[in-house]
Amino acid sequence: MPPAQTEPRRTFLARTHAATGVKRIGAPTRRARLLAGVVFTVTMAAAGSALAQDVREEDKTDRVTTSQTQAADGSTTLEAITVEARRYAENPLDVPVSVSVVTDQKLTNERINDVQDLSDRVVGLQIPNYGDDPRTAQPIVRGVGTLSTLLSPDNSTAPTIIDGVPMPAFAASGQMLDVGQIDVLRGPQGTLFGRNSTGGAINITSMVPDAETIRQITAEVGTEGYRKGEFILGGAINEELFGRFAVRYQGRGAYVKNDHPGEKDIGGFDVGAIKSTLLWTPGDTTEVKLTLGYEKYDGDTGYPYLLRDSHAYQETPEFRRDLGYVTLNTSHDFETFALKTTTGFTYYDIYNWTDNSDGYINSATFGAFGMVIPPEFYTNDGEFNVTDQRESQFYQEVRLQSLDDSETKWVVGGVFSYNDFHEDAFGTSTMSASINGTRDVNLTSTSSAIFFDIAQPFAERFEIGGGLRYTHERKKIDALYTGTGFPGTVASFAQDSARNFDMFSGRVSLSYKLNDENLIYGSVSRGNKAGGFPRFTGNAAIGLPEDGYDATSIWTYEVGWKGDLIDSGTSFAVAGFYNDVTDEAIFGFDPATMTFPIENFDLKTYGVEAEVRKEFDNGFGVFAGVTLTHSEITGIPAGGVLQAKVGNEVPNVPLWSANLGLTYQGEADFLNMSGDPMLTGYLGYRFVGKRAGDTGNNFDLDAQHIIDARVGLKIDQTEFYVFGENLIGDRLEQQGAHMTANINSVLVSRGRTIGLGITTRF
């Protein structure tokens, strides 16, 4: 009988980790660390005819896209919205790019707490996750993205960018703390945003400090163990220096019932986050912005797949992540151009303990072959995997670009980044030889790039734009495997390999303004993502090196129309897209070898998306969005072992997805209360249709129906509110794996949460 069956789990693991050199960080407790519409097509001629209307001259002169905000005195104001989709501020209606803007007001009113919450609010965006594991919430945009669990820490396809710095993939999903605006860009953004943005980019801008003094406290409590506390402080330090400081704690209870004797239910976590931003303005033409952020996540997420519609039967996993980042942005306007620099440093340390054998899955899998093995056989069986992952990133970008009032807009720049990822891992398994043993893996990536982009108006209402980026990346793996004597495995194996990737990204666009409030555009974009090496060296157990996965390329074709109907308070955007992807790396399960190989597939996705927003005079607002995406596997690897054939649907890409929301903001005089009472409300619905669970299309993941709500009453400087998340209450299937026969497993996210909150300024 193995030691795991005769010794207490903690004692045995502590001894095992010490013997293998893998760190065991602290006791397995969870502590709150506070510091720490409608789809349609039109021709150009028909569109021009439909919009042949007179617009008041003053509206043309002062045309801006706006967002309603509520001032401290309770009055409603309109603020202009700009985006930096082309690295300089401009009205969204002038940009030939499909972009959704999430303002700070939307973040608050719709309770967007972290990156993953965006998927319930933004058209054409999915962010399936690995339970609540913050490493693995990776975006899929228009069917292009990380279509399975992350292969490697630099393999994202729609990076999260914080104040100009792209986050490493395992640090991409974090708290939306003191954020001013988020721009979700759809389609390849490699020309200007660089690494791994073949699907799009999530561009996050921190709140910019100013002279207004702010002191704000928020507290929330809800069902399923939900709790949240937040404090924000900001204002002028002197005439040239302004600052903001924010701190947040958030916790949630477990949501996956665990039938394993003596173990806790799964899914609870505590996270503490701190953020500070300083803005120094030594002159009218110079700005320096420094942001520092830190998060500590402590939970029991990161669990394996579950048998569909079943509880868990496994020893409770443990997961901890420490994440810190620093961004420094400088800007100086010269007489004819501007100089801008972005410097970033990111570091994280992750510890994860996972039970390799869920009893229900293994019992069902072997039962499909006529073998009767009860789930209890896997009680305290000593099959586990423990990892300690650390990564540091340095990022430096320098840009020269046109001034804001220039007719011709241009940007030229260079980027250097360096990533160093290290993982210590130890695993045991009686089912898969590749899991057994100790792994010491170091992955480094060095990337250098130069780029330019230009937009030139001509013939009064036309604009032609385009850009090009050349990137050189070198990926290196230095790995050592030490076996445990498991049959079929080698005693040890070392690998020291490198791969170089030279890539060109670019785009060309042509746009035409029907009038000052309507833009029609078309674009062709080329994106690239470097290949690399997997962090888990499964081949090492049998003495073979990891060849890695190839670079991914994409051609995207898009036509769109976006506009504002000012007199009616309506804005809209509609776009058609076609994505042709070559060599997308997908991670899957091979039941023959009980391993998870990585293979490169060719894919295509195409469809239409539309969104519309209308603000009524009575304080109500409505928005709707819909995406139709057809996806297809167009090429499979020669000699591949994953189940797939040409014509299959791409995993995790629904044919239909949609968003619908209703908002309200207005005076509440009918309450006959002092303090100028204001009512706010939000009701949102998100639909994600059925989608293939794996490349073999053996089963579909269930459709998702999500309803969120928030209703608040503001009196003077204090707002009381009630909220609900996922009010229907279903556990949501996020990813899937076909085990064998009719046995399928899934990863799920949490169900319903209902709570109360209060926010006050003083």
C-alpha cells in the first residue's frame, strides 16, 4: 500500500515536497488578506440613401460619443468617450475597428469586478475559465482564442493590457480595481498591440488622478459566502502631483459539492488587492503616470474536470497566487510630434495542489470498459500533482506619434520584452505514466518588434489607413525530469532547446463617413502568434523531448457600419467578419494514452455581430447585442491523436451569443425624502448557445442563460443597493473533455449569488 494510504495527507505531502524540492507554502487555510439585435446586411448605396438626412450644424461641430455619469451632487452629466484603438485618443465613431467601450460608470452599475465579468457584458466576447482559477480565464473573440486550457504562459490570443503593458497569460485575469475605462477590441490587433493579439485585445486604463478629492467606501455581503470591501482615496498632493489609492477584499464560498470523505466543498476563495496611481504634470506638454498593483488570491480552485451533472469526489485542491505589477507611462509633446514611453514589470508566484483522480470520473470511465471500480477506491489514493510557478516580465515600448490636432495620424515605435517562467512540479498517478515524476521547467521568451501605423484622410470623407509590424521572438526551454520508477518511465531526462520565430503583422483599412455621425469601413488584417514549448513536459517521462507547437497566423476580413442617431439618442454598430486561422494550437485529451497532447489545427470562423444602444428622455436606457459565428475545423495535423475531422465545429465556439440590458437613472421625488434621492437600476441577460465540447465533436456543452441585476437608491453621498448574479442559478459549463465511450467531463463555474451593498463618499 503506498504511503498516501497509511499517512495523513498533510504529513505525507510535506515530506514528499521536501524530498522533491517543491515548495510547500504555508498551511492549507484560506485567509483574507486585505493588504495583501438584430443582424442585417446593407449595401453601401442603400446605407447612404437610408442616412441621407439633415443634421443640425451645431451637432456636427460638437459631435462626440458620450456616457452618462452622476456627479457628486446627484446631477446627471455627459462625458465624452474616447478610445485608443490606434494608440491615440479619438472618437469611437472615427475608428475603423470594432470596439466596445466599458466606462467606469458601467463597471460600477453592472458590478464588473474582474476581467471574466466582461464576457457577460460585451458582444462577441467569451471568457470561459477553469473553475474560478484566475490563471485560465482566457478570452475568445469571434471564435478566435485559447480554445482549451492554456498551453503555456505566453499563449493567449487576446491579451489583457493594463496601462499599455500586456500582462502574462497567467496574470491576465485580475481584479477591476480603480479602472477608468476598458476598450474591448475585436479582430487582430498585432500591428499596434503586439504579442499574441490574433483574436483581439482587452485594453484597460486605470483611473487618472486629478484635483478632485475622493474618499469612498463600499461594502457588500451576499449568499454563498460572498463578501466584499473596498476603499478609494484620491486627490491633489500639490499643484503638479495627483494621486489615487484603492484597496479591495473579496471572498466567495464553495459551489462544487465534494463527496470525498473528510474533504471540503470546492470553489471558495479570498482575494485582496491594492492599487496606487500617481500623475505628475511638470508642464503643459509633459505627463508622467505611475501605477503599482498587487493581488493575493487564496482559494481551492484549480480543480480537475468533473463528471457531467455530478458532484466532485476528490481531495480538495489548493491554489494561491501572488501578483504584482508596475507600469510607468511618460508623454511629452514637441512642436511637431509626441514622444511616449511605456515601461512595465510584472511578477507572480502560483502554488497549486490538485488531486489527479476524481473518483466519479474514473469509476465511470473504467465502467465503460466493464470494470467495476467504485469511487471509494480513489479515497486518499496518493494521486496528486503539485506545482509552484513563477514568472517575471519586463516590457519596454517607445513611440513617436502625431499630435492630437494633426490631420494625418501616425505612430512609429519599437518594443522589447523578456519573460522568464519557471515551474517546479511533482506528480503521481496510477493511470497516466506521463504525470509521474518531478519536473523542473524553465521557459524564456525574448521578443523585439518595430511597428508603424498611419491614417490619411482624403476626398473630404474618406480615410485610408494601414500599418505593419515585424516581430522576432526566441523561445527557449530548459527542463529536467526525474522519474519515480513508474513502469514505462525513464529515470531522468533533460532537454535544452530553442526556437526562433520571425513574424509580420499588418492591416489595411478604408473608411467613408456618410456624415459626421456615421462611418462605413472595411479592413484586412494579418495577425501572428509565436509558437513555443508547453509548460508540462509529458514526453519527458518516456525519454522524448517536447517539439513544441507551431506559430499561429490569421487573416481577418471585416466590413462594418457604426453610427449615432443624435436626435433619437441611439447608437449602433454592425460588422461582418471572416477569420482564416492557420495552426492554432489546441490542447485535448487522448484516452488511449491518458495524456493531454497539443496539436495544431487550421480553423475558420465567420459571421455577423450587431449592437445597439438607446437612451430615453425618462432616464431609461436599453442595449442589445448579438453575434452569429459559424466555426469549422479546416485542417488537422498529420498523424494527430486527438479525435477530429475536417468540417467539425471548433470547440467552445457557439453559433449564437447575445446580450440584452436595461438601465435606469433618475430622480426619486415620489419618495418624498430629503437628500435628493436618486434611483439606479440594471437588468442584464446573457445567452451563450450550445458549442462543441472537444475537437472530435463528441458532445456539446450546455447553453448558458445568465441574468444579473442591480437596483440602488442614492441619498446625498450614500447609495444602498441590492444585486443578483446568475439569478437563474445554473452551474455554467465552461470547458469539456471526452473521456471515452459516452463519458464526458466538464469544468463549471458558480451559480446564483444575491446580496446587499452600500457605497458612501465623505
